[in-house]
Amino acid sequence: MKVIQAFSCFALVAVMLASQVRAEVTVSGDVAPNDPATWDANTTVSVGEYGSGTLNITNGGVVTIDRSYIALYPGSTGVATVDGNGSTWTNADSLYVGNYGSGTLNITNGGAVTADYSHIASYSDSTSEATVHGDGSTWTNSASSPW
């Protein structure tokens, strides 16, 4: 009987911990605008505008905006991560990974990023990398670059 009670308590704790996992959209450092709660379909977001910034979309978090820059200006660094099934980052217009600075995009474990078009290392002094890894992870561009 005690084994069953111990198992029941363990199962209850496991269920309680699993129910506490919430969708998250977090930013740190130089991100503009810096409050994801204010972002909407008309917002342009810079992750690492002048300095260093990060954006994490996890556990089913959803971001839908107009345009994004990761490492917008020279000397800036930006890292954006979209991780987990149901985690999505939708850019109605464009996504720039390393516009002038050093940008990193990570799409993992079923995360999804979409944009009308995307650019990696837009200018000659820019460095950037993008990783799409894990079952169901996708990066989709719906149009060709206008240039």
C-alpha cells in the first residue's frame, strides 16, 4: 500500500510540474521595443540594435510582427531562438539576420520562423549564422528578395 501511495504522490508532483510550463517570449539586453507585450502586426523589432540583445520564444510562445532585425547596426550582436513545438515567429515582411552586425538565429525542436523574405549577413561587414535543427523545425520564406 505504501508503494502505491508513494507512486501516487510522485505522479501528482509530475503532473503539477508539467502544468507549470508556459509559453514564453522573453527579451534581454538591447531589444527595441523592449516589451514583447506591446508588439503587434505593425511592429518592427530589433534584437541587438546598437548593443547586444537576445530574444527567446519557447514552450509554444507566439510572436507576430511586421519586420525583424537581428544585429541591426555595426558592432551590434543579436541572438534569437525559437525553440519547441508550437513556438512561432512570424514576420509579415522581412527578417534580417546580421543586418550590419553579428546575428544568430536558432530554430530548434519544432520551432517555426516565417517571413515574406529573409536576409543573412546583409552587408559586407556583417557576420551571421542560422541553425534549423530538430524534427519539425522550419524556416519558411514566402517570396523572393525584392533586390
